[in-house]
Amino acid sequence: MQDGIAVLDFGGQYAHLIANRIRRLQVYSEIFAPDCDASDLEGAYGVIYSGGPSSVYDPDQPVFNPDLLQMEIPVLGLCYGHQLICKQLGGEVVPGTVREFGTARLDILPGSNLFSGLDASQQVWMSHGDVVGKLPEGFQVLAQTSDCPTAAVGDSERHIYGLQFHPEVAHTPCGIEILDNFIHICQAPRTWTMASYAEMAMAAIREQVGDRNIFLLVSGGVDSTVAFVLFNQALGPDRVLGLHIDNGFMRKEETADVGMFLRREGFENLRVEDASELFLLSVEGTVEPEAKREAIGRTFLDVKDQVLAELDLDPEHWLLGQGTLYPDTIESGGTEHAALIKTHHNRIDLIEELIAQGKVVEPLAQLYKDEVRDLGEQQGLPKSLVWRHPFPGPGLAVRCLCSNGRAPEDDGREGKARAQEMAAEAGLNLRVLPIKSVGVQGDYRTYAHPALVWGDADWEQLEEVSTRITNTLRLINRVVYLLSPKTPPELHLKRAFLTRSRLDLLREADALAMAALERWGKMQEVSQMPTVLLPLSPDGQAETIVLRPIHTPDFMTARFSELPRNLVQDLSAEILALDGVAAVAYDVTHKPPGTVEWE
């Protein structure tokens, strides 16, 4: 490899985020399989072992080449990587007394260069169930939390370190300094810059495309627009066709705004297609989240093929362009050892087949949102677009939860009683809701219940009770706080599918939410605020709305945003006044354990 830092990918949600952070520190970084040959890492100044969804005792854990630990260069293990290193070198890994998902307070012991320049107490981000119970010979504890006595360990003589927490995520505020200290220990050269990425990406586009052309699905968000810019610059607008599809799941007046904005920015090679009826038919009667995503992904390709046929364009001469980012790939289980969290519409099986055939071009596939925004600004895109809130490809379809009217079969009485006790200890009431949502815990997908809490509490108290409940009980992976009315009505599950009337109700609620952020000047402070419609009703008609504001630079981890209470109260009153809304709640769950989107 080039001079820099190697990252071994054990399938963790954050493996490529490690490489991103190293590049942010101007050091080249490259991803390798954990069973690669030691000669493949020639030129590396250090190696980082990523986290992963496995336990070191799993029979099907990722294959690891132990010769890599014999290389005389610094090593840093993170989460699973930390446990693997300790076990390989003679330590022991055991189940933790509690699972840790979310923030924890790290107490740093003096003396380690890995924590040079840091205060003795730091906030860190945890996502694990197992812990190192016995250290290898030559190792010492470098830092600990109240629930993890081996949160950081190391052998300073051999420069081998292990961290149970994740320094690569934004919600470990000191994480970038820890990685910077590791780079300093490695003495790696700082020669990488993002400014050179556009030229590299355009050269790669020209090489893959050859004499063919690009047909790009353009949502109007920053990812697809930056990809549109790169394709146009690399090949010229005559060889690129952008297609914006109104799938019926768009925000209020979104399609008209996207078409007007892109043409104003000079994108004349854009076609807008209304396929909303076709998409609604494709998901008619569908409830299961993965089935919805699969149907929507297939329909995007059907519409693409239909437009190619109408324009008499040879599909063999037009490759599919996508603005896919790395989080889409990793959440879709798109690396060898990664667990499936949720299948993104741009990662369904048909897309994977096209990728295998070399018919998909994705110039942003190794990047994260923060890098794409940098790239967009370098390409001259206006700030209003670069910092626009992301909107999922399936749109409101994954924010409009569906039900056949039958509650999930699991009982979980003991878990519900324990959750109510925990809430009561914080002065809150709690009810486990009879639906499920997607989460991510310990690099695995979870599909578990949200819990509704109500009563007087500030954001700090809500964060504490949410984290405690989701860390303790497998039954619950998300906690929401009731805003309106003050006391919850008796909410029952109702039959509800993706119909135009439900989507229109969600569109109105979402428009009110976006307008409130604009009015209060919070659009850039809040990274994204999905508005979610739940098929929970007191009368079989009106339903429940959940607001999900989050803050994150990269969408791999996220904190729920603590919006001003006056904003929240005013907005919840506006939404409750909509015909068809019975209750409004606020999602107080971080990622992990809850994904940004509910499905």
C-alpha cells in the first residue's frame, strides 16, 4: 500500500469511517480484509483493527491472519478489534455485566501517549456486549468506565493498543485527538488532501465508462447532485442524462422545487418523470420494511428502463450512475462481514447484479456525508444545496409505517414491567408500543419495540432514561417522548398501508416541521429531521406523528437534537391540529441503538 495507515475491516458499521477520519488528518488510509497477507501491508506505518458484529468466540467469526500481529508496526484495536487482539495475545474476553450502547464517561489513567493532551475525564461512544476480562501479558489498563474496567488497554513497549469504545465516531468528542496521537506514534506522513479527490474520481469515471454514457437517477439532494456535477465535468453534458423520478413519496412540492433548482444551476440535461401511480401500485398492501424497500428499488429500475426505451437509448451503451455513499453500502450489509441493518433502494439484489457486471458507476461510494459536502463546495455548488437535509431514496415510504392490524406476537411482559420501573425511577410513565422499528446495536440489525414515555423531564433526563432502557432491555430499541396531548390516548394498532391519503397527511406534517426549523434558524444545526407516521390510533382513524431530529456529521452515529422547548411545543400543537393526527411524540434515541430512519 501507499505510505499511510491500514484498516482491517471486520464488518463493523464504522470500519470505513475509521479510514475517513484518518484521511481527515491528512494521512492516506486503505481498507484490507483481516485475512490478507502481511506483504499486502508493506508500506503501512500502522494498522487499525475495526469493530464488527461478531463475538471473538463465534464459530463463524471473520477469518484473521495472526501473522499480521507479528508485524513490527503500531496496532490499534477498536471494539471487536480490541477484543480480538487481546484474545490472540493470551487475554480473555467475557460477556459484560451490562451492554453499553451510546455515551459513557471515560476515566483516563496518566502515562499513555495515546491520550496525550486530553483531560482525565472524557465522553466516549460505546456499542458492545462483550468485554476484555483478562489482559494479555505486558498490557496495562489505560482507561476505564463505570461499566467497563478495560475500556482502554495497551502495551506501550510494542505500541499495541485496544479501545472498547469508538474514537472514530463524532460522538466521541476527543476521538480525533486519540487517532491523531496514534498517527503520531506511527510517525505516518501527512500528505493526503480532499482537494485532489475530484480529479481522481473523474479519472476513474472516464476509465470505467470508456466510450459509453451515464444515466443518473437524481433525487436533488447533495449526493446525487455532486455525482451529477462530477459526471458532467468528466464526460460532458452530452454524455450524461439525469432523471428525477417523482415516486409519490416525495415531500410537499419537492419535485417541482428540484427541477427548478437544478435547471437554475445550469443542469439542462435533466428529465423529470412522474411515476407516482406505478410506485404506489408496487407497494400496495405491503407492510414489512425490507419488502417495501425492495419493491421501491425495483420500480426505480423499471422506470429507468422505460425512459431509456422511450428515448430509444441502447441500455448496453448507458451505464447507471448513482450518488451512493458508504453508509448506504454498510447498512445494506454490503461488505464481507457486515450485518444487514436495512437494504437501501440503491443496494437491492438487481443493483448488486449490475454492479457485478460493471454497469454501475458510483464516484462517491467510499465517502461520507461530510466529505461529499466538502466536495460539493469545492465544485462550486451553493451552500443551500450542500447543507440541504438528506432525504431517503424511498422518501416518505420508509417514514410512513404500515400494519396489517395484528400486533407483533412477542409478549415480553417481564421486559415491559422492568421498562416501566426504570421510567418510574425517572419520574416518567411508560408504555411499550405495539409496533416495531429498525435499530442497530453492536453492529447488528435489531427490530424491536419503541417505548412511549410521558411526564415532566428535560432533555438530559430523557437521554438518560432512553439510554438506560435500550442498553438493558432487548425488547426496546427506541424511546419517544409524548409532546401532545399531555396524557396519551389509548393507542391501538390499525390496518394501514401506503396510500396517497396517509402520505398526504405525512407530507403536511413534514412541511410544518421543515418550516419550523427554517423559522427558528435551526436548519443547519439539525442534520436531519424525519417526520414519521405510526399506525397507532385511539379511534381507528387518526394516527400518531413522531419527530426525529438528529445531529451528525456522517450519519454512522447520531445524537437526538435538543430543540428549544418553545419550538417543540408550538410545532406539536400545529401538527396535532391537522385532521387525522391523534398524538405527537419526539424520538429521544441516539444512533445506536436506533437508526436515523425508523425503517
